[in-house]
Amino acid sequence: MKILQINKFHYLKGGAERCYFDTARILREEGHRVAFFAMQHPANQSTQWQKYFISQVDFHAKQTLWQKIKIAGKIIYNPETARKLEKLILDFKPDVAHLHNIYHQLSPSVIYVLKKHNIPMVMTLHDYNLISPAYNLYNQNKIYERACGQKFYRCFFDKCVHNSYAQSLVAVIEAYINKWTGVYKNINVFISPSKFLRDKFYASNFKGSIECIANPLKIDKVETNKDQNIKPYIFYAGRLAKEKGVDILIKAHALQKNKTDLIIAGAGPEKINLQNMVDKFKVNKTVKFIGHQDIDNIYNLMAKAETVIIPSRCYENTPYSLREALELTRMVVCANVGGIIELAKNNQKASFFELNDKFDLANKIDLAIENSKKIKFESEITIDTSKNYYQELITIYNRVTK
């Protein structure tokens, strides 16, 4: 079978891209041909299909008013996307297209072209964009659902996109046009990595067919034996953004009775604010920011941590960091919110703290450190869910191509 994988970014930017690349890898391992369609970017992974990629679009770059207006138009329909995708389709002749994040940069023009050529479409839902202009259901430092249920206009008044009336207005217009044209009704099957996200879509009166398939996870031979000379530490890996709750983690760390080091891996817009918070709470000696790390370093750090913390304050879908932590570390302390609960609720390694409660988090970290000493652990861990993922995915592909 020939499968066209479509995502706006062709480098490892986040969880959506990881799923996009893992899906392609698994399909190739099973003997299928895979092509890619995405946006040009200096960090892109090299591929024979990059000649078809559209020009880079940067919504955060400084631009004139006319440039902003042109970019806003491309969010609704991007002629370059339609033109280049058409050429790729004529060259590759895919049996099915698997869409990931196409919003804004690629636009729904992807769907129109695929529909024109009668190519069946499957789409993995990595966020809440199709039910709210606030794609992560987070605004003003709290969970935000006011614009769901096709009440998109509320997003403008609440400045739910980057705290900007202008950007929120564009997102609202995009949402209403997609609703009125019904363009996403052309998708044959939607895939949700979590039941939580699926249920949020249905609660917002979403009409598409959604099936739950967990994203694939592969971990190769991670050593978990602790070096006795390593000072005990707790660990966070992820984006340094407000919705990720790293500020709550730092505040809780300052309250810990069983003081350990806190290692924070990742980058993001809140880095300076978080470093200032470390100074404010006088925990400079125990908090270490180590920046972005490759996946092997993350795994090694997780495996040797006393506990991994998932302090998100938004509706996570199915975070890779939590799935990895549940496999690799003795204890995980999670916020009781969103898809996190679904993943961790029946796992003996996991405990939950009340959302945004630094005192409860501090207590749960102390308990987790104590409990981690009592849990027996394998010396080496390997996990690969590729086969299960493939079987569920190919079943859907076969159904939509009949």
C-alpha cells in the first residue's frame, strides 16, 4: 500500500511530529511505501519528497500589515499547498492519506486536493483545534472551554490565541469557515490517542467518526541500575510553557521535606521566568536547567530519577513523557487533569496531586521518594508497541480504501 503522511512540520518539534515519524517508520518496516508532505524548515529531516514541500510560514516573525493579511488568507486556503500537493499526488499516486497537524500553515486546502483525487483520508487528532480556536483548551493560565460547542466567537472576546485580539479573530474566522464549508467532513476516520480527547470532541457536538488508537511507543534497552554515587533527584522533561505547570513544580520543590535535586529538561518561552522563580525561592543550589535533550538522554535521566513529575495544568491528550515515565521510573507524580488520569489511574507507580496545589504536590513528591525505595525494578527495560499500533492502523486503512 502507498501511504501519504501529511504534517506541517517535518522535524521533531513535539508529540504530533513524533507520532508522524513513528507511523512512517512502522509502515515502512511492514513493507509499505510512504511519502511525506510538509512545510520547508531549516531543521527538517531530509527526504526525497522535500521538493514538494511548501514555503516556510512563520506566524511570529515581524511583518507588514499586508504580509499579515496575506498569511491570514493562507490559513483558510493556501494555493501553494494545493499546487504542490497536486504534483506530489500525480507522482506518488497514494492509496490513502494520513493527516496529522495541517492547521494554519498547510490549511484545509490539503483536504480539497485529496478529495478531488478521491483519496481516502485518515486524520490523527493531536489537539482540540477542530472544536475550539484555543487548540489546547487553555487560556489566561487556566483550562478554557468557553469557545467549545461551536461558540467560537467567545475566543475573540477572551483573546484566547496568544492573548491577541488580532490572532484570536483570525482563528475564530478560520473555525467558522471550516464549520460552514464542512471541509473536515471529508475525513473518513479520525484517530484519537486518548478516550479523553475523543469524549471532549463528542461533548462539543463533533460529528466525525473517531476511533481510539494509542500512539506507538518504542524504548530500546535502557539501563535502570542506579549508580550509588549519583545524588538523588526528581525529574521533569517537557516544554517550558505556562500550561505545563513547571512553576508549580518549582514552588513545590521549595516546600519539599525530603530535599533532592530537581532536574528540568526542556526549552520554551517560560525559561527566564522559571529561572527567576528559582532565585526568588532560593533553591538555586538544587534546581538544574539542562535544556533540550535528545531522547536517549531523557530516557537515562528518567530511569535513574527518584520520581518523574508531570505537573501540567492543561488538558493533555496522551503525553509521551508520562507513558515513558510509567515504564522507566519507579514513581510518577501527576496532575489530576485530562488524559493524564486515563493513562495513569490504574498504575501502581503513579500518584496524583490536586491541580495547581503546590502543597499537595510537595507532599506527594515526598511520599513518592519514600515509596520509590520499596519498589523492585528491572535492570534493563525495552518496550515496543509498534505491532499493536500497526494492526489497528492497517485495519482502518483497509476499511477506508475498499
